[in-house]
Amino acid sequence: MDLFSALAWCGHGIATLGPAFGSPLGPLLTLFLAGFVGSPAHCAAMCGPIVLGQVSDRLTRVPLGRLGPMTRLSQGTLLPYHFGRLVTYSCLGAATGWLGSGLVRVPWMNRIGAVLLLGAAFAFLLAALRDLVPALNRLLPRRAGFGLALPITRLTKGLDTTSGLGAFALGLALGFLPCGFLYTSLAVAAGTASPFWGALALAAFGLGTMPSLIVVGVAGHFAGHRLNAAAVRFAPIIMVINAMMLTGIGLQRLAPLLH
């Protein structure tokens, strides 16, 4: 099945699920898939060195006689670090969901939730185009800048990431690192117009990013590169599906306001 056939098949399937677009679960599924397929290429490249640095520090403290596959697995998962990221993402999602809930109560801004979802759909479509047609990267807007990355990483220099508490604190801090996918996810969270569903949407995004980072932590960058190569084939399709789903949700919410 070629790309266009796959998209047509997926589009037909999504069309039959129209009533589900009104469910708050739609944004959760969209963001989980975005994190899952986007993280091998984007999150692993940005956060991979951070993950590997933590794993290396942890392994240097393990006696040689205890080094083995299970030790590498236990030290490479970095669950406290990922839990810290999830807490930050959830708080950001709750905050933007709360902001969205306030905006939709203003009479002349009651379309903002739908507009945010449509904007996020456009961002996912741009992400798909970047992967499908690399030459377009010269014409399309650049990805989010990293001006905030340096101050955030400086603040975390003194943390002992070999301890669970230190790794958790590092995850809390690095959850604020600028990221185009994160910004798009925050737009989706704001579009839910609910602190509760906004928090769950960003938690779903964070959970989606975990598998690739765990693979990098456990098996190293070589496995991460292989995972990236596999994800490159499917990521554009998933991103287009995400764009279609968010467009459906946004249009469904926008339709009653146009009558």
C-alpha cells in the first residue's frame, strides 16, 4: 500500500468515526500518537544526549560484577526523570486548558477553542510535509527556537541525577524545554477548554514520547537511529491523520457557532 492509498484508507475510517470527534478522548489519542511517532526523530535527537548522560552517570556507580543486561535495563528506563516530565507537561496542559476555558466564555472569543485546534492541525500537517518533502524545510517556517534551553539546562547543573529525586527534579525542569511539538500540544490542550482534559492531553503526549527515549537509554543511540529510520516511514501518515482528526474536532465545534 502506497502513501496516498494509506491516507485514503485512514481518511475513510476517520470519516466513519465522526461522532467520536466530539469526545474529549480525541485530543488525547491525537497527542499520544504525535508523541509516539514524532519522538524518535525529534525528542530522541534533542533529549537523547540528556538521557544517555544520566544513564552513563548511573552505570559508573554500579560495581563491575553487577553490570549486565538487567542492570542496563533498570538504569536506562529513567522512570523518575520521565515522571518529572509528565508532571510538568500535565501542569502546562492544565494551565493552557484553564486559559482556553476562560477565553471561550468571552462572547466574542467563543470560537477560540476550535481555532486553536485547527491551528494545531495545520502544525501537524506542516510536520508531515517537512518529512515528506525535505526541500520544503527551506520555505516553511522554522521549528521553535531554543533560546530558553540554555538557561534551563544551567539551572539543572547541580542536580544529582543518579538519585531518584534528582532525576525527577531534572525531568520537572526539562519539561519546560522549548519544542515545536510541545507548543502544538499546548494549543490542543487550550482547545479542550478544560484544565482536566488539558492536563490529560499533555500527559498523553508525554507518555507517547517515553518509548523512544527509553529505547535510547537502554540500548544507546544506535538503537535510537534504527527506531528513527522506522518511524520516518510512518510518521508523516500519522501526522496527517492527526491533522485530519483535529480538523474534524475543530470544525464540529465551530459549526454550531456559525448558525
